[in-house]
Amino acid sequence: MISESSSFVKGVVLGGAFCMLVTLLGHIKVGHGTKAHHHEHHHIQAPNKEDVLNLSEGERMELSKSIRVYCIILVKPKDLGHWAAVKETWSKHCDKVEFYSSENVKVFDSVALNTNDMWVMMRKAYKITYERYKDEFNWFFLAYPTTFAIIENLKYFLLKKDPSQPFYIGHTVKSGDLEYVVGEGGIVLSIESLRRLSHILEDSDKCPEQGGMIWKLAEDKQLAICLKYTGVFAENAEDSEGKDVFNTKSVGALIKEAMSTHPQQVVDGCCSDMAITFSGLAPNHMHVMMYGVYRLRPYGHTYNDALVFLPPA
């Protein structure tokens, strides 16, 4: 009887110890002892217009000038049509834009990366960007050539965000335990995130250029894994109503979806008024978007926006 009681007690103790171990392991996450529960939010919203109106005119002017966005466009020779469209349309509104190409192309100026692999291209582009512009810009926007972006809306969204904090923004999805920003919708890194990324890129064990399972993943997932090691997490960007502002589809595709899901309110059900990106656009669609966003205005309607983000001369 005593032997059976002793075995029972041992079993309880061992079982309790095992449960504690499982619980502890469940809380351990990748990267410098960073615990997931320290990361309190995965959804961040644009500021309310009323908050901006409460600022003085001087504060608004200062804010308008302080948010500087550097744009990185990853391109390949097969993308020449899209490359030209991006160059002629929305990218002119970035404070500075550079095209990072897989190889040297005589038709357009670009930074030749001499690789066709998208993950290696992304790594090299971020490394060069940090070395050259870490003291000049506080936000870094990466896009593919099929993406259309409204940079003014991006700047408005970033109005109350602190670039010295470690996070990156876009349209997030989950893959197992990994939450990452989808590349098609555009990726925004704060200067602190880029600084941490530039350091982890030198660590071939935690952020390898090739080899190992990480090599089999898409470049946006690989970026998320490397950033997670440094305590940088993905944040889903939404407007004040909770609608996504980084879109991984075109306006046309989103309207089609809204026609079936919100037939009585197609426009409202489609997209946010403060949308920042749309993806999967053909070159001619980019020019149509440019006309609709920057040229077309209904007569008699006035826009009393408190902030004005002017493109560079």
C-alpha cells in the first residue's frame, strides 16, 4: 500500500513538472528571450481626423515635413511595363524612390543586385538602403512593381507612429505561429526595424541567405522570421473603422467581392477611404488609378484636409 501511494505521489509530481515544462516551452518564442505576450497589439489604426484638427497650424506644418518615406521597388527585366508605369505614376510622390533590379537594365536607372532570387534581392536592397539612408529617412516602404500606393495616405497613417519603435506594417496573415506582412500589399519598416534587420542579416544562423528550411519559404515569410529574432513584429494596418488599408488585390477584384457580399453598399463594402495600397494592377490600370486619385474631382465638393503632404519637386 505504501509502495502504491509512493508511486502515485511520484506520478503526480512528475505530471505537474511535465505540465510546467510544456507551459514554459509554449511561452518561449524565437529571438533574444522575447516573449509573445509582451507584444500587446497586432492591429494599429490611422489617427482620427478630429485629433489632427486639434493641432495648431504650426504643428501641422511640422508634422507634414517630418514624415519622410523612402520607397524601394523590387523589379526584374520582365517587369519593364510595370516598371515604367510605377516610375511615371505613384512613385513620384515618395520623398525618394529607387528601383532595385535583379540585373542591370539600360532602359531605366536602377541599383543592380545581380540575383534573380527575391529573398536575396530583398536582403540586399534593405542592406544598401540602411547603409545609405539611415540618417535621412524614418520610414521605408517596399513594394513590388504590380503595387499602386497612395503615399499621402501612408504618411497620414504614420502620423502618430513612432519610427524609433521596433515594428513593421502592412497586411498581415498568419502561417502557423508566424504572423507576417504580405509582400504584395507593400511592407513598411520603421528606422528602428531596419536598423535591427541590418544587424540580423549578418547572422547566417538566424537569418541565412540560403540553405536550411528558411530558404524554401517566400521572401515575406523569411523577412518576418529574421525580424522576429530581433523582437520586431508584424502589425496589421487599419483605418479608424477597422478596414484594411494595405490591399493585396486590385480595386476591381475588391469591388467584385463587395458586389456579392455587400450588394447594397458596394463602394463602402469594398475598400477603405484611406486605402494605402492595391496590388495586382496592370500598367494601364496604374494610370487609371493615378487619374482617379490625383486628377478627377467632383465639381462643387471641397476637401478640408488639415494636413497637406506635397510630393517632392
